[in-house]
Amino acid sequence: MAKEFTVLDDRGIVTIGANVGTAVADFFAWLYCNNGQIYSDDLRSVAFNSEVGMETLNWMVNFTNDINGGVQNASPTSSPVLVKPLRHSRGTTTAS
């Protein structure tokens, strides 16, 4: 369904149907949703390199490539969203 709502043009994504994320925190969140874990039960070793971890990572990569047209379209730095710079006024930070 996300693919139906994603619109691409020659510069990248115009409208994104869904973004699973590309950061480590996103991977850990999806790993948890897939019943995986970051560390072993005794906390002595990592567990994200398990079969479930690989399935989760492959799903994220395939979704990003197939739905979003690649990581260059889905990463926060490539987003066409305008972020207003912050300015300081009387000791507070506000959007300008």
C-alpha cells in the first residue's frame, strides 16, 4: 500500500508513502517488532546478527529500495522538507 502513495520524480521522492528509516535506532525498533533482540539474554553478546536480525535488515533494505527508490530518497538529509533554522531570542530557542 505504501508504494501506491509514493510519488517519485527526476529529483527523488515528492511524496513518501512510508519510510522505515535508515538509522541504527530504526533497525533496532524493527528488530524488536520482529521478535528479535539486540543483546543475548545474559547481555554477554550481541544477538542482532541472528537469523531474525538478518531477515529484519533485508526487509528494511528491500522496502527502502522497492518502495522509496533507494536510500538516497529515504534518508533524512535527502528529504525535500524545509527545516527552518532556529534563532535565539532572550535566552530561548524558537523557530524563525
